[in-house]
Amino acid sequence: MASTPLTQTIKRLRKQYGLTQEDLAIKAGVGLCFVRELEQGKPTVRMDKVNQVLDLFNYELQPSPKS
């Protein structure tokens, strides 16, 4: 699995806030497996769950034009 800007951002924010992957999973209401796969760059993840995680940091996933 490849690192992406999304995976890098989530990992950076988690560490910045002093959270373990388990802490993040609990606070976001998602499974630990989901957080691990998200940070590892799993190519297929549920957007609603990604936004649940990002919401903790006041971020959200939005569509944008391809560059």
C-alpha cells in the first residue's frame, strides 16, 4: 500500500495530538483495523469513516478537480 497525502496528513495530525492509533480509533468511533489500513494507504476505504476520523481534527474530505 502506498503513502498518499491523505495518509500522511492523518498520521501527522494523530502524532501532533499525541494519539496512538487505538486512541484515534476510539475517539473517532471507528475500528483500530480501519485506522491502521487508512494510515497504510489502503486504496479502498469508506469516505464516511475517513470523514469521521478527519472530523476530530476539524478537517473533511471533499471532491476536487484532478490536477
